[in-house]
Amino acid sequence: MSRNTESPVDVDEALTHIDSRGAKIRKEQLERTLSQLQADSELTADQRLAVERLSERLVDRLLAVPRASLQDAAQNADEETIETAMSLFE
């Protein structure tokens, strides 16, 4: 565990950081994909909704493990793991 003179890392802040990064990437990729699909043919409202839901599920699944690891780290007061996770999702 690292010894840091700064205040301890807040796990809620780390989780928010990870969720924000995931949401940003999801939005960027969703817009890109919908634009490409729309250029090829007209999307129905149902098709657009299906793509949006898919993007949400993918991000949720991909971030589930880092979120669980952060929650475990918080329970064990493992600031180093929390700091590492934050740096990985910058």
C-alpha cells in the first residue's frame, strides 16, 4: 500500500470517475455507430433504441468488474488499488 501525504482517495469519487468515462466513451461510439448506420439506410425508432440499449448493456458489463474491485478495495482500505483504478480510467 502506498503512503500518500494527500487525503485518502474516495471510492465514490473513483466509481463516479469510472462511470463518467464509460458514459463518455459509450456516447461517442453510439453517435458514431448511429451515424454510420443512418448513412447506409433509414433506422427505425426500434432499431435505434436497440442499438442504444446494446451500448448501455456493454458498458455496464465491462465496468461491473472494476466497480466490484473498487468496492472490495474500499472495504479493505486499499487506497493503492483505488488510485490505480482511477489512473486507468483517465
